[in-house]
Amino acid sequence: MQVTDHIHALKVPFSVTTPQGKIPRFVYVYLIYGEGICLIDSGVASSEKIIFDCLEKTGRKPEDVSLLILTHSHPDHIGAAQAVKRATGCEVAAYTAERAWIEDVELQARERPVPGFFSLVGGSVKVDRTLKDGDVLNLGKGLSLKVIHTPGHSKGSISLWLPEERALFSADAVPIVGDLPIYEDVLESARSIKRLRALDGIEFLLASWDDPRRGEMAYRIMDSGLEYLQRINETVRIVDEGSRDLDPMEFCRRVLKELGLPETIANPLVARSFQASLASRGN
Ligand SMILES: [Zn+2]
């Protein structure tokens, strides 16, 4: 789907493994057509086929991809990075704090086990360029991409702002109401959403787990993401006060139930988020 003159959005379907079987999901990958082509995230393993199909349909070829920015190291963002790098020879860029898990996916699988990890991730890839908050990447054709550090979902999560097209690539920084709440630090996550919310004149909100949103809707999505985080935190507090010392998975199921979400989506990553909410209460 072409979003603006220079941006294409690709919806990549995949499935995640749960005790109840596989459930369908999707993740967005974005392409910015500048002097070369800049890819934002790579999708899961084998997504390169969808990316290269898109290039062909628009009269371009894999070698035109000059830069792959990984917004963070989670499997649905880096899964095809190794294959993309091999086929295109592009530079790979990410925030410093995400580097270890991108360059060593076995380490990531040990430290943050996701069910079906190796069906989602094709392999490790070297990060050629580390990014920091405020960096501006010149994409040619008058396009510049500004790096905004938006931690919370993960330590080194970044968002990217393309002012010439008033497009904000928010990756997983803004939680989607009713979807799996995944964060490492709830206070940082809230601060990051507020920081993005403060950007003036966003015309396109381009997230990984949501369809592209335009105009006022972009701001409404950020507001509701923030409210969702606050509601989760409050629910965690109530469940904790009602029954102390539950094991993390049982605690996770109770919070989900209180939130009106299906308990079947309980998994160790969601449990980790709620434990992070509990830990933040001491701050
Ligand atoms: Zn993520």
C-alpha cells in the first residue's frame, strides 16, 4: 500500500505459537523511497519475499535497498534482517541498547524466550551503524529521518520522524487497546508516548501492529494507548492488593480477566509486563 509519495506500507502476516495453537498476527514493514530505499524493520523470517515483491512491482530491485533500520530487536522486526542484508548488501542500523540481541539471536532466545522464536527469526545480523536520539539520517531526494529514542517497550526502541511527509514511524512504542500489553518499563513507555504526542503536525502514524492512521486519528490512537497503559497499571494494583504473592503467570491471568481480555493470551511476555508494572510502583 502506498501511503505517501515516498512511503510504502507492507502488511506481513505471520502466526504465533500459543498453548491453544497458532494465532494469526501481522506486522508492518515500511519502505521509504529516497535516493536509495530505506527499510524500516524487516518483518519475520521469510518476509524478504514480500519486500522484494513490492520492490519489483514498483520497478526497483533488492540492490536499491541501501539502509535497513531496526526499530528494536524483537523477532517480528528483525526476523528477515539477515536475508535482507545478504540479498541487498545494505547498511543495518539500530539503537545501541538493541545491538546484542540483534547480533546474537541465540542470546535473545535465551534471555527473552518467545514461543516459536526460531520460526520467526532467520538469524543474527551485524549492526553496521548505531543510532542515538536526535540523529538525522539523510535519505536523499530532500528526505531526512530523525531518530527519537522511545524506550519502555524495550530499552533501545526508537521511533522515526520524516518531517517532509509528516510521517511518524512509531514501531511498538504506542500500545494498541485490547492487544497484548508488552513493555519492560511502564513509566518510560508512558513518557515515550507523551514525547511522540508532543510532535506537531503528524499527518501519518505508521505503527508496526496497527494499520496506518491519518491526521487527528493519529493523536487519538496515542491518547488511547496512554489511557490503556494507565488502566493496566491500575488493574495490576487492584489485583495485587486483592491477592499478594501469586506466581507471575497466575497473576497475569487475573489481570487479563480484570481487563476483560481473554486469559488465553496469557504468556510469559505479558506476565513480564505486569511484573514491570508492579516493580514501577516502588518508584
Ligand atoms: Zn516489539
